[in-house]
Amino acid sequence: MKLSARSKKIQPSATLAVTALARELKSAGHPVLSFSAGEPDFTSPPSAVSAAHEAIDRGETHYTANSGIPELKRAILSYYKAHFGLEYAASELIVSNGAKQVLYELAQSLVDPGDEVLLFAPAWVSYAEQISMAEGKPVAVDTVGSGFIPEGDVVRRAITDKTVGMIINTPNNPTGVVYGPDTLATLAGLARAHDLWIVYDEIYERLVYGAAKHHNILQIAPDIRDRVIIVNGVSKAYSMTGWRIGYALGSKEIIARMDALQGNLTSNASSIAQWAAVGAIEGAEPEVELCRAEFERRRDMLCGMLSGINGLKLLSPDGAFYIFLDVRDTPIPDDIEFCRRILEDKHVALVPGAAFFAPGFIRMSYACSEDDIRDGASRIKSFIESL
């Protein structure tokens, strides 16, 4: 059977691959601790579950409007007005099967062959693959030397006559860094000056810790509204990864393009999952804050346990639920080899930084139990000391 050249170029998700391998080893009886998954370990909030049950009982089991049910759209629009002071119309919003599908549709709608799109590395693994699937070129702008924060001069030098846009992700996966107002103003200024669009992925916006504060870029630069597409969803804040509900807010023109693409791709997102999302957005604020506080406590505990390990360096994250560990001064500075060896020797599953354009680093999720965090940190310490 002939396979397309396009399909042969697609690389599997490194995070999903590590998670799958960890599950295989665990099912074979090995005492594996996985710190690779990018999902909260809490159950979905009662308001979401109740809303789903009620929708099933009402018979809400048919096709919905392609871009989302009116009730969910109203809930999302109200949320953005209340939290960010941003007002959008229903025609400027589309609901999809998770934020990953939203990002795929955006790549297909915004990128032509040969177009360049800026990513601020370390960057989430699927951004580059989705740009490549649209026959564009992902351009990784290195931020390792500036504390994982993009610097204006460095970004400016990466812009060419082929650059069409940039993807901003804050709070950031994999680093946990939160971009401040000055950084967002700088990036907005570059988009304005060079006629670039911005995909603003704020899927972790509710998971911010300590004195850090998340800002939507349109709060900083409202004049660039027509060139910004906001991406969000219920997966991270509401512990609803399996429900697969993501959404985008943007101009009518881009939302209409995404709507047409989605109509030929999947049609609407699951009707029951949409109703569950309504329940979450409208009724789960207490659970969101409880989860946020628990993640902050886990972050502090894990950072404290890892900070004294010889050769290991870390920057305490301000958001999301990942720590990005620098292993370049350990006896195994190669991140891929480090992850392979520690999985084999200590049964600890981590994600190599090379998957995020950051060789020499590893991503460790703390979306797991306190016991796993303590045991995992102990195994990492034991592994490095044994080298």
C-alpha cells in the first residue's frame, strides 16, 4: 500500500510516547512512576458530571451546531468578559474536540507552504508538527539563555519576509514560565510592526502560583485584537482532559475558516461533553481553586526535594504543572539518554527536552500524588548519585 509522503514526515508525540511506554512497563509488573503526562490527576468537577448526566437524560445525543451549542458559547463569552474584560460575539467563537484540534485548524487556516511561524523554545511538541503538516516552517527562537522568556531583539532577528505569525504559550508548557506584561507588550509590538498574527495559547491560565499573575495579551495591547486568536479549553483548569473540549476566540473571518474546515473534519464536538463543559465553567470555581492550591503545594514540595541534588538545576515554575530540569551538568548531560537510563534503572518516566527544542533538559510533571512525588524525587536523587 502506498503511503503519502506527508504522513511519513509526521513525528509521534514524544509526551504520549513516553506515557504509553510507562503504562506498558507498569502493566508488565514494573514499579513505574510516570511524570510524563500533561493532565491533572483530579476527577472532573461534580458540576460537569451532573450536567453531562442531565444532558443524557434529556436526550441531548444528536448533532449540534458545528461551532458549538449556544449554551456553551454563552458560558465561554461570559467567562472571558468576567475574567479578562474581553467581549466577543458568538460568531467569533468556535468549540472543537480539544485545544489540539483548535491549533490544527488554525495551522491549516493560517499557514501556506513556505510560511514561517515563530515558536519560543522550549515549546510544546505539537506546535511544530502541526505547522509542518500545513507545509509551513516552524522557527524555534531560543529562550534558554534568558530564563525561558523571549527577548525582543532575539525575536526581531528571527523575523524574515516569510514570517507570518507566532505562537505564544503562557503559562508555558514545558517550562512553567509565565510571561509578564512587558514581554507581552514587546511581542505585540513586533506583531504590529511586521504584520504578524498571534495564536495565544493560554490553556494553563488558571494554574498560576505565588505572586505571578496571568495576563491575556489583549489586556496589554487591545489594538491588535484582529490579529490575535485566543486558544483555551476545559482540560487543564477543570481536570477534563478526556472530555475533549477546546475553543478559539478570534475575528469572524478566521473563525469562519475554521468552522468550514471543522465541518469537513469532525463536525461538532461531543454534545454531552459540551454540556459537561457548561457545567464546569458555570459551577466549578471552588474546585478550580482547590486544584490550583494543591498544584502550588506540590510544586513547592518537589522543588524543595530536587534543589539539592548535585548537578541538577531547576527554575521554580510560576504556572502550569511542570518543572523543566537542566541535566547538562549531571554525569548524563544528554537528555534522551538520561530519560532512557532512569526509566530502565529506576522506573521513572520523564520527557526529554529535545522534544521541546531544548536538548539537555527534561520535563517532569507534578500532576500526580504526593507519595509519587516523594518517591520519584528520591529515585532521581538515587539515580544521579549512583552514576
